[in-house]
Amino acid sequence: MNKDIINKEENTVSSKTPITGKYSTIPFYRRLRFKLLLLIALSVFITEILVFIPSIVSMRQRWLEDRHQSAEAISLILAAVPYQLFDKELKNNVLVATDALAIMITSHDKKRELILQDCKPQIDNIIHLGEFSETKAILESFSTLFWGGNKTLLLRETIEGTNIEIDMIIGDARLRDAMLRFTGFFILISLTIAIIAATLIYLIIYELLVRPLQNIYNNMIEFVIEPDNPSRILVPESRRDEVGATQRRIAAIEIELQKNFVRQKHLANLGLAVSKINHDMRNILASAQLMSDHLCNAKEPMVRKMAPKLIKAIDRAVKYSHSVLTYGRTQEIPPKCEIIALEKLVDDIFDSLKMPGSDQIEFLNCVSPHFNIYADYEQLHRALTNLSRNAVQAMIERPQNGYHINRLSIKAYHSKQMAHIIVEDTGPGLPEKAKKHLYSPFEGSVGHNGSGLGLAISKELITAHGGTLNFIDDGQIGTKFEIDLPDK
């Protein structure tokens, strides 16, 4: 499923978004900076709402308390004046000064009341200032803000330390006007703070995160366009956080990818060169094959004895030249397995390894004459030949001193439905550099003229059989490889 998503994304990018190496190929509404701005604005908006709720409630409570305290102060003074001295004009002046419709003072001790009113309004809501409930205050505040302006409120409070109760009746129109002005001022201040805060937060996050990610994105696009250009490798910033670690890791990956790309490019060029050589070599081998056929009819006994081996070697060379490019394919030709007498195959390999300098090497075939193995003859021959030739060349190029005998031995045994083939020599062994890149083409070579393809090809051939090729590092002199194949 993930693979399908990746392929779909790659097809979308390749078909709709041209690779130009510029960040502008992504629409603005899809960019990280747009999403960041949107999230910051949303976060600030939510924060301002959370701050506005207690602010508007507090403002409403203070406004009501201020009006009630003004009425309380005036009313207490007037309470000492005989009620007969109050006229209509005085009452109206007091009500206008306190912005009230009516004021009532009740003294439970003296059983006296002072009532100042010019009408008998209908009460919509009674508010006890001495009793404060957060939930009720929030609901009443928003009710006044959105649906107020034509309601009548009764404010009631008992003076602390006395039995005097003051009731004040007011309309909520001026309260709503004051709340609307406060809301407008709050919005203005909030917008100013939000713009400043969002800008600062955006700039900080942009510098810490968005800009480095944008540079990484642009670098990846440019690296895809020119993967063999060293200047396209990301230059990490001197940061010690996660972004800096990511940049250094990406740079290391790009360096490794560039090495692999150059290596694959060299392999492609090598394949082209080998294909040209293969074309001419096949013609040369065809001529040699015709000439070798005539040697079978020669009168010289030695020539007639060597002719079959020569013909067999040329036939094998023709088959090798036929499949010389198989290593460059994505998949090796499937093996055509059959029952093989391994002892005879090893003798054939040892005969083909006779070369100048090999007379100082002892070839030891320890395979039982009755040992059979289920494998592709030609592919197993190639794998064992590569391993054996590497051992012979190593012992010829770097011979041991007189205390050691140069020996190449091949032995085999069966165990647990597996066939095991041991290729062992008493040569100088493998250096540490070769062990690290043992099966890597062009990197696992030990000899001066080696290419490092032998072990890579052998491992691929053995793997195609469902087996394994392992280097046995037992601390002994020389080199030892073990081939494990399913025993069918």
C-alpha cells in the first residue's frame, strides 16, 4: 500500500510539477509557511477569546458596582434628611445623577424606607452584587452584549456591617453601550497584539524550521537533477539541534548516493565496453573453435590428448562470452539444476587453473568420488572457478616463505539436508579493507589487476541456487570460503 502511495506521489510530481529546483513549484496555500501562519492566527484567536470572556465579565461587574456605589453614597446622605423635604425636582436630580430609574433604601433596624422613583418599571433581572457566580455572570454578560439594550435590571446589595439594603433599578442600554465600546477597544488591542505576536512567532519558527526545510527541499530537487555534481550536496549549518543533525545526515546520504551513482555510471560504461569486446571475442572464439576441431585429427599423440581439453575450454569460453553481460542485469539467469558429480567438476576446475607460477601450488581435491550435488553445472563451475582463481593468483603474487606450503583444497560434505563446499587456501589471507567490501564490485579486490567482480558474481550465482556464500574467519593462515546449497 505504501509503495502504491509513493508511486502515485512520484507520478503526480513528474506529471504536474516540473523539477526546476525552485521552492515556488508548490502552491502558496500548500506551503508550510501558509499552514504555519494559519495555525498561529488560529491559536492567537482562540487565546484572545479565552482572555475576552473573563475580561468582559469583569468589566460588566465593575460597571454595575460603580453605579451602585454612587447611588449608595448619595442615598445614605439623603437618608438623614426628613422625607417631607424631598420634592419631585430633587428626586429627579438624584436619579439622573446616578443614572437610575429608582432607588430604594431599607433600614431593618429603624424600620424606615427611602424610595426615589419617577415610575414603576417592570424588573427583568435581579442581580445580587454580594453573590457572584462565574457561570451566571458569563451567561448574563453575553446576554446583555448580544440581546440587551431594552431590559431593566435591579441591583441589590446589603452594606457590609449594617442592616441597610439598597436596591437600584437601572436600564441596561448604557451598560450594553459600555460593553460594546469595551469590546471594540479589546478587539483593536487584541489585533495589534496578535499581529505583533504572530509576526514574531512566525519569524522565529521560520528561521528555526521553515527556512532550513525549504533549503533541504530545494537541495533535494537540485540533487535529483544533477546527482553527480559535488556542488549539489547539502552544506549543513553549524547547528546542534534536530535540524542540524538532519542536515548532516542528509548530506552524508547524498555523498553516499553520489558515490553509488558514479559507481553505477562506471558500471554502465563498463557494460558498454564489455558488450563491444564480447562481440569481437565471439568471432575470435568461433575461429579458435574451428581450428581446435582439426586438432582432434592430428597425428601427434600429445596434441590429440590435449585437444579435447582445449575444445572443452573454448566451448566454455564461448558460453561465458554469451552470458558476460548477465551481471549487469537486474536478475541472473535462473539456474538449470541437475545432479552433478562434484569431484569431476573440481578436477576440471583445477585443470583450468594451470598458469605460470602455479607449479608451486599444491591442488588438493578432497571431494569423495560418490559426492553428488544438485546445481547448475556451468554456474557452480563459474562460482568455484572464481574462488579458486582468486586463491591461486593471491598465492602467486604474494608467495609464502619456505615454512609454508602453498595449497588450494576443496572438500565437501552433507549435513541437515544441506551440501557444504569448503574452498580453502594457505595464501596470505584477506586484508581488512577487502573484508569490509568483500562482495562489492571494484572494492573487494586484493590483487593489483583484480576488479573485485569474482566474489560478487560468485555470491550472486550461489544466491540464485537458494544457497549462501560465507567467508570463514577462523584466525588460521590463508583464506576459507564455504558454500551452502540445498541438498535435493
